[in-house]
Amino acid sequence: MPSQSPKRLGLFGGTFNPIHYGHLRTGEEVVEALSLDRLWFIPAAVPPHKAPQGITPFEVRLEMTRLAVGDNPRVEVSDIEGRRPGKSYSIETLRRIRQELGPTWELYFILGLDAILEIPTWKDFRDLFSLCHFVVLDRPGYGRRQLEEVLREEVDPHFQPLADGTGFQHPSGCQVLMQATTLLDISATMIRALVRSGRSIRYLLPDAVRGYIIKNKLYL
Ligand code: ATP
């Protein structure tokens, strides 16, 4: 029987409080650049690195993420982190996804350069690099040396640069790929602050999400 070529699944985690065009456009560009078959946005139920007080309930952030994605056939919203108690550690999410999907899917974990430089503070971080590839959202020329330092000094000294200069390879075969994307200077913090001060958030996020925020009086 001919072997099936693996499919590529992108995993884009975040607090998404709320999701905005910075996240959505980045997801779209990564799907295109890496020929991903599917992209999942994964809202964190209990983000391990954010103070829990005042974070909008998970179900509300999940609903806004679903509204933002709409009927895009390649993109899905996963509630996987809401299905287990306690902090939403990425290692547990990845192990679960790996278990559920089996080996036919290659996993691409998408995160900002700032986030991967902090990875030594994550639970069981060394194990992540045998479970999935990483797509690091990069600004040209910025922080590559720091990334290499963190990978070699904190994760595994045997990381090797890829011949085409796009990233690094772990001895497991998993790669850390740097991907330049359009930089949209939008943050959820900025959106919450605009709402609080009664100003417009139009064109920073999809209208469906803006309508939901207004209707439910979020962030006031
Ligand atoms: P907050 O302002 O509340 O901290 P945020 O807008 O940074 O939120 P998160 O949900 O914390 O959004 O981010 C999830 C992921 O999206 C992170 O990996 C982060 O690096 C990335 N991200 C956030 N904003 C942008 C943006 N404007 N463009 C591309 N990626 C982004």
C-alpha cells in the first residue's frame, strides 16, 4: 500500500483576549508559507504566564475566536485547553494532540520570537522539541543569535543550523523555522484599553468580534 504523505497542522496558541487581525493575518501567512493543511487557534484556558485575575472567561474568548475564524475551511478553533483543569501547559496540549491525531500529522507550533526566548521557563520545555516543529514569528535580522543561543545552551547543544539558513534542527528531526510575517502593531492590550476609554476598535479585529464585545459590554 502506498504510504500517505504526512499532513501539516499549525497550532497557534494564545490568550486571545480578544483575538485580532495581528493573530489572524499571521496565521494566514504561515499557512501559505509552509503549505499547512490546517490551522488551529488554541485559546489558553488558564495561561500559565499571565495573572489569572481579570482574564475574560475561557468560554467568552473561545466564542470570540470562533466568530473571528468564521467559515474559513482551513482554520479551526480548538477547545482542548478548556477540557482539562489547571494551568494550560503547552507540553500537555501537544502530547494530547499527538496522541489523538497519531503520526499522520506533522505539528507546527507557532509562536513569537519573544515567546520562544522565554521557553526555558515553560514546563518540560526540552520535551517539546521532540513533539513538534516550531514556527518562530521573526522580524528580519532580529534576535536570531539569541534564538540560537537559547536553543543550544538551554535546550540541546546538538541543534544544527539548516543549510538554507531558515532555522535549526533538533537531533529528533524537529525543526525550529523562522518565518517573517507582516508586522501589524496591534495587541489585545491596546484593544481593551481603547474599549475602556470609549474609543473605536473598528478595523483592528473582525466586525463580528467587535459586535460581540459591544453587545456583551466586555472590557469596560
Ligand atoms: P496581550 O496584549 O493581552 O498580551 P496579545 O495581543 O499579545 O495579548 P496573545 O493572545 O497574548 O495576544 O498572543 C498570542 C500569540 O500571538 C503570541 O505568540 C504572540 O506573539 C502573537 N501575537 C500577538 N500579537 C501579534 C501581532 N500583532 N502580530 C503577530 N503575532 C502576534
